[in-house]
Amino acid sequence: MKKKIIRVTTVPISLSRLLQGQLKFMSNNFDVIGVSSNTENQLDLFSKSENIPTIAVKMTRKITPFQDLDSLWKLYRIFKKEKPFIVHSHTPKAGTVSMIAARIAGVPHRLHTIAGLPLIEATGPKRTLLNIVEKLTYSCATKIYPNSFGLQDIIVENKFTSNKKLKVIANGSSNGIDTEYYNPELYEKSKELNELRNHLNIKKEDFVYVFVGRLVTDKGINELISAFNKLSKNHEHIKLLLVGTYENDLDPLYPETLTSIQNNKNIISTGWVEDVRPYLAISDSLTFPSYREGFPNVVMQAGAMKLPCIVTNINGCNEIIKHNETGFIIPVKDKESLYNAMLFVLNNITEAKNMGAKCRTHIISNFERKVVWNALLDEYNRLN
């Protein structure tokens, strides 16, 4: 009889995007159940794609005490009924409520993956509150998996938990990357790219910078727009492709940034897209000036697609990219350094392409998806 694992995330897109394929892989060895909110029936779609059962529990990403207590109670009842061997959570809110519920329910192995710490940018009373919640989550867990070595260092420095509870799976990342799926060779003879360029009004001679992710302050979008505006004053054939959605209620951009995005004809905002590969395939460099990350999938994706990557000197990013070899690592919130790196790849296209090629080789060697999956499976199998 297979042992049971329940995997929990706050919203279903975290299951489907951040853990794609992983739960189906684990179901060969365990009975796996996915738990998350059922936003727009996304949880049902995930259940079908992974061929595993799912249970809907409403959870929010904001601080909502009454809703959080309701989520905790519902998770507790699920854990008591299902009696899992392991509860493994991802994302901050799901981690807190499911680790508390699992501990109360007597689940023997309570695992939580850390893929970023929103509290890093918080200050004052909010930071104090988030520190308390973080420590509470870790105290209820039996094992904490930071998805990067830099993140592990931050957890230790902040004394959120003891070293013995911490472990980085494989070389980092929550799910690794399918390098055959993210392969630029798939698009070498594709008519789709010409159609996409025409649709976005991008010419063949244009040099395209791309950002993929949430269009929020924490991702460095204000600095990116400022640097690009400066660059575009002296260079006509450049474009900035913004692939992602705004979160104006959680982390809004500066008004002047929004105005620039609307008024600069060389800045193209696509909104949410299902498949980022064509957008990476028509681009020449990734620009990802984020303030904080866990282990960013987009940097692995862009690197696998042979793009030189400009990233900030934060955990995850500085573990994927090798400075001056596969891309550039710049200080956080430094518009001038970002501008200089963007200018370099524009003026040194051949060298930039060589960086991109080396980046793909590095990604394949260290972060291929099956490497991460097998390492996590080994971790599960070690638990008694």
C-alpha cells in the first residue's frame, strides 16, 4: 500500500506552474493529493493534467485573519480524514496554515518549501509580524526546504529555525526545468516567430530585451523602465518586452513608470501568456532586476533558451547566472548598473550570444527537472 502525500499551495497556479509534472511523477510511488484554492476552476484543470485527486480549500495571499482561521480548520479536517504520511506545502500562506493544521492533526512529516521571502522588503510593524509568522511556520514543520543556498543563509541569519531542519534539494529550485521543452532549436524554422514579431510590431533588426514575471515594484520594474528610457533616447532599434500582469492592489508600480509603459512606443506589454517560449525566442537578453527571489524559474527558462541574463545579486539569481560568463549580476535597485549591462549586450551582440549558449549548457548540467524530482523522491523515501 502506497503512503499518502498531500501537497498544498495557496493558489492553484502555484501547483500548475511551479510544480508542473512533479505531482504526477511522485504518484508513481505515493498516493498524492493536491490542495489549493479553486480559482476559476484551475484546480480542477490541474487535477486532470496531473491525473491526481485534488481538494479545494480557499486561501488568500493577503493578511486575512478570519479567512485564514477558516482555511486552517478545513485543512485540519482534511488531514485528520486522509491521515497523510507527509504534508508538503509551498507558498507563504499555505505554508503557515497547513503546517499548523498538520501539526495539530498529528501528521508525522510536515515539510515546507521556501521559494522566496516577501518579508525581506518589509519594514516596521509589518516586518515584525511577518517574522513571527515565519518562525511559527518553521516551528510547526519537521523539515524546511529553501530552494536556494542563498535563501538558506538568509533563514539562518534571521534565526527563523535551526540548521538541522534546513536542506536544499539537489542544486536548488523547487521543480527544475525541462530543457527539452525550453529549447531554442524548436523555433529555428518556426513561422510562429515572424507572426509574433509582426503582431507586436517588432522588426528583425530590433534588439529585444525581455522581462517575464509580475509587473510589480519588487521585481525591479521601476528601475527597468528608467534604464530602458535612458537607453532608448540614443538607440532607435530596441524594444522592451514585458510579459506578465500587474498587481496594483498588492505591489503597485510608480505612476511615472506606468505612464512610461503607456507612452513609450518601444515598450510592449503583453499581459499574461500561457507559453513564454516564443517571447523568449524573439528576444536577445533577459532583464530581471528583482529585489528578492527564491529560485526564479524565468532565469532558468531564459537561460535554457540561450539568452544572456541580466539579474540582480540576490539568492537564486546569483546561483543560476555566472557573472561575465553566462550573463551579468548587478546590485539591487541600481538603475545605472542595469543601464550599463543592457548597453553592453546591445553593443556586444556576438559576445552576448556566446554567453547565452554557455548559459544553456550550465542549466542542463545543474537544473534539469528530473534531477530535482529524483532528489526530492529520495528525500521522501528516507523519511520513516
